[in-house]
Amino acid sequence: MNSPKEVIAAAVESGAKKAALSSGNYSKLTVLAMLAGIYISMGGVLSLIIGFGFPEITAHNPSLQRILSGAMFPIGLILVVVLGAELFTGNNALLIPSYMAKRHSLAAVFKNWGLVYIGNFFGAILFTYFMVYLCGLTAAEPYHSAIIKVAETKVLTMSWGVVLLKGIGANWFVCLAVWLALSGKTLIAKMAGCWLPVMAFVALGYEHSIANMFFIPAGMFEGANISITQAIINNFIPATIGNIIGGALFVGAIHAYLHLQKDK
């Protein structure tokens, strides 16, 4: 495996390449960002189908549903990491070491995050509408009721501050998964590094803004009593802010501070 200093070096190179990509090749960046939104949505729908597909068993074993959903969801991040897509939440951490190494400006960080976030959203929405809703994957029970409940819970039952804190937790785990993947030198090692932290954040019920680009619209397509304004204000804004804090500060900045080789 790579050492922590080798991981930071890899993160610096990755972040610098991402910053450069968002400063010129917009068509490639758009495709890569949309693919990341699609991949995370693939994980979302799989976690829904498997996690909520055994209601007789999970009704009296609530942690079992969380474990089943959590075990399925990481396929999204595995695809992002292995295939090199552009994911907003992963980039929250990856561009910080390269910025701290003075490979690009802070403006380049925010530019990348903004462009990738928009691309993730369009990819997630397109996949959710065409490959989930129109395909009827959530039309039948128990999935119909489950996705409505998931969406309404995320938007209507938590305070703004709680969503923000859960956003911190989600991307802390996700970016630790990215770091573990950078530590691995084989495909299996990278997959394992992605799997456990992502499974944990799903099982714990934290809020991942890009995953919610699947869960909330999917619930709205099925009739959840949520307005677009409510979804944006009550969930997407605080979850996104929390994701930035969890990824950029608690993973990218801290690990760069600890392990980045300083110029003499």
C-alpha cells in the first residue's frame, strides 16, 4: 500500500489535474461530472431495491435494512474512483492538498466544485428519470412507499442544522474512502477502500448531497409531498455545505497539514 505521504503526493497530482481540467476542457469535464452523478445514482437505486426489498425481515430488524442498503451503495464511488469520473464530494478533499501545495489558486478550487456539482446534478437527474422512474423500478411496493418516505424524511423531518451536521459526517466518510482508495495499489484494494467507509455513512444515515440528487428527485417523481424550493433550502444547501466542511477540512486540509512535504 502507499504511505500517507505517498497518498498526499497522489492527491496533489490528482487535484492539480482536476483544476486544470476545469480551466479548459469543459466538454470532457461535463461528461466526467455527469457520469459521476449517474454512478452515484446507480448505487442509490441498488441500495433502495436491496435494502427495502425484504420488509418482512427488516421490519423488526431496522439495522438490517441499513446494512443491506449500505452494502450496495458503494458501487457508485467504486465506479467513480476506478473509472476516473468527477465527483463533487470527492473533489472537496482532493483539490485542497494541491491548493496547499500552491499548484493552483483558491478560485480554481471553487470553479471546479461549482462546475462538477452542476454536472453531477444533471447526470443524476437524467439517470433517475429515464433509468429509474420511466423504467418503473420504484413504481411497485415496497419501493414506491420507501422512496417517498426516504425523500420526505430528508427534506421535511430534519432541521437545517442537523442536515448540515449529517452532511459533514457523510463526506468525512466518503473522502476517507477516497483516501483509502489512493492507498491501494490494486483494483481489489481500491474497491475495498471505497466500500467500508461508504457503507458506514449510509448505514449511519448521513446526508450526501450527490446521493440526494437521486433519492429526493426519485421520491418526488413518485409523488412525495415536497416542493423544489423545500428540497433546495431544507436539504441540498445544508448538505452541500456540510459535505464541503467534511471533505475539504476534515480530510483534505488535515491530511495535507500532517503529511504534505513542505518546500525547504
